[in-house]
Amino acid sequence: MNEDTVFEALESVTDEVSFVHFVEQLAAERRVSEAIPETPDGCRGEWANQSIEQFLEAAAAWARDSGFGRRPGPKPESPWKAFAMFMWAGRGYE
């Protein structure tokens, strides 16, 4: 599992089937990150947020700061893609 695989899955989200595929890839990346030693700043691979609380807080902060993806723009037309971006942000937005 590598970041490119997860990013490709994110970029491919258009509907519920591709969204679930993205979530599966994101979960697989998270499992792999568990084996990576934590850096002094708290990261494990691409995962800056190690708890579910940190993940959800980061995703919510991204949603507030970006207008749920409008900034830097444009907001995805697909609500599935917008929610996938929300989850993508949860892993690394600080």
C-alpha cells in the first residue's frame, strides 16, 4: 500500500461504489501506518492524526477552513467525492 494508491482511489471517486473502494484503500493505508514508528511530531507515514478524535477534528477543521472543499476550489460536483476529500483531510490536516 502506498500513498499513490490511496490518492488514485480518491481521484476516482464518483459514486457510492468508488467511495467505498476509496474508504477500503484509506483503511488499508491506516493499518500499514500502525507499523511505522511515530516521528517526534506524532506522524506515522502520511497519518498525522493517530486517534479517531484527532481524525474527526482534523476533517471538521478542513471542512470549516475550506468551505467543504470550495477553497482553494472548485468544490467537487459529486457529494461522494466531497466526502472522500473530507476523509482524506482527516488523516493529515492539522
